[in-house]
Amino acid sequence: MKKLLSLLLSILLLTGAALPWAQAAGGTDGDLDRVTRSVKSALDLDTDGYTDFRGNYEEGELAPLWNLYWSGDAGSLSVSALTDGTITDYYVTNSEPSSGPDQGVPGFPKGDADQASAAANAFLKRVLGAGESVELKEPSGMDSLDSTTYRFSGTILLNGLPSPLTCSVTVRAADNVVTRFRRDVPETAFLGTIPSADASVTRAAAEQALRSEQSLRLEYILPDEDSTTAVLCYLPDSVHTFYVDAKTGKLVDLTALEQDMYKSGAGAAAGDTAAETEAAENGLSQAEQEGIRQLEGVQSSEALDKALRAVPEYGLSRYALASARYSVGQTAEDGEAPVTCVLRYSRTSGEDVLARTFTVDARTGQVQTLYSSMPWDSEQKAAVSQTKAQSAAEAFLKAYYGDRYTHLDLYEMPGEEAVPMDSGASVSSYTFRFARKENGYFFPEQYYIVRIDASDGSVCGFSFQYDEAVSFDTPEGVLSAQAAMDAWMDTYEVTLGYLLVPQKLTGSDEVTRRLQQMGLTSYYYLKLGYSLEREETCRGIDAKSGQVVLYSWQSDDGDLTYGDLAGSWAQSDIQRLARYGVGYLGGAFQPGKALTQWDLVCLLYSLDRMALDPAQATEQARDEAYAAAYARGTLTRSERNDSAVLTRSQLVRCLLDSAGYGAVAQLKGIFTCAYPDRSSIPADELGYAALAQGLELVQGRYNGRGTATRAQAAVMLCRLMDR
């Protein structure tokens, strides 16, 4: 009966009949009829293949929404739209089974980016409203193996200007059909209307005002993860985001407005309960704990406890040792595994339980971290002043870390409180960060953090990051602050566009009154303004070269590169694999090198895991790569022989077995092939040889006994992935 009614509903939608049973709270059957017709017309939808239909009405915070669902044997279709028919979401699925077997070797993406882009733009023309347009970014999604869709995204332009509204479109590569669409709409993104695009303020005036709020500080940084030499860099201060109102010329602190909008009553700080729990529970049995205690050089929990209590600054006189748990870390290069001990102390204060948890080096007793939990009391008054707390923190570091303390100084980020508390109104503790300082400049990547209990001045929190091995570039020859600022501003473009700006709610209409009832005092409105925009997230300006410093993750495009492919007949195929991360690390492919079993296992491992340098891989990496080969069906455990040089027939067999063709290749009496050397192919290899010819892995002579090369492996793998 349900299917019958759904089918009847679909028919009525197609014929224009009334929909008396489709009524939902806040929406009428007539609304559903009208919205559904509008959606079908806009998208030119053919819904004949669906047997089920339903429409749900949703009351949003700012505007209502209709959610439409079709389903049937052909798949499903869902569309969300405003009451005026504006489409906000679209998603279609095809229930047809995928063609071809599930193979163990991924394939190259198939499709045409230009055709997919044309399909995406054609779809957008159907769904965008008057005064709206989109500039789609370069497509993504086809940059990984086995990808089947192109994904486009872009900013929605209002009156030709950028806005905070975005959209995304997914296009199926096989047939350039749009399968997904999502967009922001003004009705649910902000209150009020869209201002005109006419600016009363010039771009030059706006740039001067925005520049006045930019500032840089000179600090040491490590340019990348592998660096051991810190260099000076001009870094942006952590200041608020500003924009210039294009109508009035006023410089507006957008960050302050947003903080005010989201401001709510101060709540209890989360404290360190998560760290505490992790530290106290490592899952080791009592027997395992006893075993760890027997490791060479490891101190007993009694000795570690005694050492901690000998430091009066920790304030442990009223605390009892609740637990002590050991753990062994990964073995270091020197062959010794680090051992840590987590000691948890607790005491009661009325109905509350206070805890302090230390993580220490179990051999040296050095404290690595200290976390504390304490009850929240909004009325609590600090018995220790901020000044005295800072003095206590400094005295602690001077007493126990004196050799490093001379290289430390209190570190304060511009625009932030010098001594941040657990929350804005908390007086339970003070937290101080002391950063390393060399040649008169901070190196904040190395630091000591000390937390002081405001009730008694004891040290209730501690952590540090410090490496003696880091060296520091000399400060001679650095750029002037003005030159650095000029280079920094060159990374920006002053852009005129629409911005979301919080504004006080008046309660003059139903929507704003509803937001006020939710506890909001302000909400987003759309304003025309100038702001600073850039394509990449810049870290800073190199203090000597004046060049832009990017984050290390931005400079890595992920492609493998080789310096030995010139003149190789396999160059294009090797480079094609490299674009998808398939190949070898180390900068050389060695296309003419005889292919070993380990070379092939390495190559196949990079298909869906990571590229390795065959000559530098650890034993662990080797074992993991071979485990993946066993799982893929490339070879069995008994066949492992890392250094074995493979023949061409062995290469073919391994590749076809990896792709799932092995069972077919081993069938008897059904294969033939047209190799010039057909007569030399053994009977048990004929199936593999025939499939290799049919799949175009091998052309010309089969030469199964010939030595395979890395180049041949790359070319055969490419042909297999093309199928």
C-alpha cells in the first residue's frame, strides 16, 4: 500500500494533480506541489524511473526548507529547496552495479576535465539566481587512483563581487553527469538584504587603513621539520581581523564583533582530565608493570615519589600517591628504549577530589609533564597575586633548570593576555610561557610552561620542549621592519566584496525575535567592504632574503621526481605513475636496472600506501610491504626472495595475480596468442601470456625468459591500470 501511494504521488506530481496528503507542519500540500514543480523545471528532471516520493518541510532558524526525496530501482534522488524553489542541495545515486571485477590493482582516473567543467557550469546556470555567478576553481578529485568524479568548488559572486557564500559541484567522470550540488543561500546565511555594489571609499584609502593594523615580530623559526638550524623570520602578530566599510570608510574590528556575538557565560575549564586519564590508564597488567620495574636503570616508584616530594614547589605534602604506572617507548637509535612512569597524587578538599599527575623519566626522574585538576568555583578569590605567581614560576625554573633558564624569557604574544588563565574569569591558576631566547630574539618553538596554583603558589602544571642540538643563524644582515612589512603586504590583495558582519538584533520582526529567544544579541548581516585576501597561507617573511616563507606542508606537491629519465623509452609512463605517488623515493628510478622481487613489491606498495626508497627501506618497512604483497596476491610467503631478479614471465604473473586475473589465467585449453615466439611459451604460462597480450601489457615478442627491468615493470603496470 505504501509503495502504491508513493507511486500515485509521483504520478500526481507529473500530471499536476493536487496533493492532499502531502501536508506537513508549517507547509501545505500546495507548497509542496509548487516547490516540486519548480525544482523539476529548473533541473529538467525526469522522475519516471522512481516509484517512491516524499516531501518534508523543515523550519530553519532563518528560513524554511523543503526536502524532496525520490527512490526506486534506478537509484535515488534528493533535492533541498527554499519555499521559492531555490535549490540548495542536490544528490543523485545510481543503483546499477559497477562494471568489471573488483581488482587488486587500482586504475587511472578516466574522464575529461574540460567536459566535466562545462557540465558543472551548465548545471550552475540552471540553479543560480539573478545577480549570482560562480568562478569555479580547478577541479579536484581526479588526482588519486580509482577516482570516478571531478569535484568543483567556488565562491558565489553577488553583483559581480565575492561573497561569503560558496558552492560545490560533483561531476561523474564517466558521463559528465552532475551527481552532487550544494550551495549557501542568502536566506539562511545572514539577515537583511544584499547591499548595492557601489563603494564610496577608494581601494587605496582602504589599503592604507588596513595596513595600519598589520604588525610583524622578528623571531627564530625552524624552516622545516628536518632543519636543525633556526633562522630569523618576520612573523605576523596575532591581532584581530579588520575590514574597511566601503560605504563609510570606517575601520571595523571584525574579530571583536564576532567575539561579542558568541560571548556566553564563563564555564568551568576542562582542565587536564583527558591527559590525566590517559596518563593513569595505560592498560598494562600488574605483572607487566613489575616486569618494567626490573629494566636496567629504572627507579622504583618509591624512589621517584621521594624525589618529587623533595621539591617543595610541587606542594605534595597534603597529597597521597594514588598510583604509579610504567610504560616503555619505542627503542631509540642508541638501542635503549625510554621508560616513563606516571605518578598520580590525590587529596580531598571537602566533597572535591584534587589530583596532580606527573610523567617522569623512570631512569633519571626528570619531570616531563605535570597536570592538575581542581574544582571549579566562580566565586573563588586568588590568595596569590599574578605578580607573586610569576615570581614563583621564575624561581622554580631558576632553581631546577638554571642552565637553561638563562636562555629563557617570559613570552607574550601580541594581542593576548600576558598570563592567560584557565578561562576568562578564572582565578584558580596562572599559566606562564617562557620561550627560548638567543641573540636577543625569541625561539618560541622551544619553551617551558609553568602553571601556578592561585590558592597556595605551588607548581600545579609543567611541560617543556627544548633541544640543545638546535643552532641559530646570526642576526647580521636582517631586513628592516619596513622592508619586511612591504614584502608582507605584497602577499595580500585588497579585495572589495561582501562580508558577514555581526550586528545587534532589534527584535523588530519574527526572525530576530526568535534569535533573541535563543539567547543571541547579535547576528550576521551582509556588508560591502574591503579586506585583505591571499591565495596561500603565508608563515612569514625571511628576515634576510625577504622571501615569503610558507609552511612545509604547502611546499610539498606530493609528486615523485626523478633525474635519470632522459632518453628512456618508458619516461612518459614512469612520470605518469609518479603524478599519483607510484614509484620510488630517492630521486632516481633507474629504468634500465634489472627488476628484483623487492623492486616490484616496493612499486606495488606505493599504489595504495606509500613510496619507499628500495635501497634505504628499514626491515620493518620491508616486512610491511611484503605483507601487503601477500594480501594483494602478488606472491606467497614461501616465494619471498628479496634479491631475486625477475624474468619477464614472472613479472607478468605477479602483475596479473595482483589484479585478480590469476584464477582465469590458470584455466586450461581456452587460450591462444599471436606472439612470434609462441612456441617457446610453456603450457602453464600460456594463460598469463595470452592475457598479457590481450591487455596490451606485452607487445611483440613475449620473451618470457628474458630479464625484466624497472622500466618494463612501470610500462606493464600502466597498461594494466588503464584497463
